[in-house]
Amino acid sequence: MTCNIGTTDRIVRVLLGVAIIAAGLYFKSWWGLIGLVPLATAATGWCAVYRLIGISTCEADVEQGS
């Protein structure tokens, strides 16, 4: 699995995941477990949906000259 999630995208996913989990706890609903999905994709740096549709927000490696 190659990285297809950039730094900004990871931050947004962590915030969104925590917000969904917090809402699930607040409303005492199992739907809060859905928040684990954005947290997991942020932790791994890879998103299956991005792979399917050919998107990558990961910064390209820049070659440094000598």
C-alpha cells in the first residue's frame, strides 16, 4: 500500500473521526463507531476509496540534486 493521503487530509480525518466518535458517545449511539474509519485511514495513510477513483493527496517525493 502506497501513501495516498497527505498531511492536511490526515488532520481533517483525525478531527472528523474524533467528532463522530464524540457525537456517538454524546447521543449514546453505536453509530459513533463509524468514526474509527477516518481514524484508521489517517493512521495508515492509505484510503481504499481514493485508490478506486485514482485520487492522491500525498505530497510527491522531490528528488534532490547533488
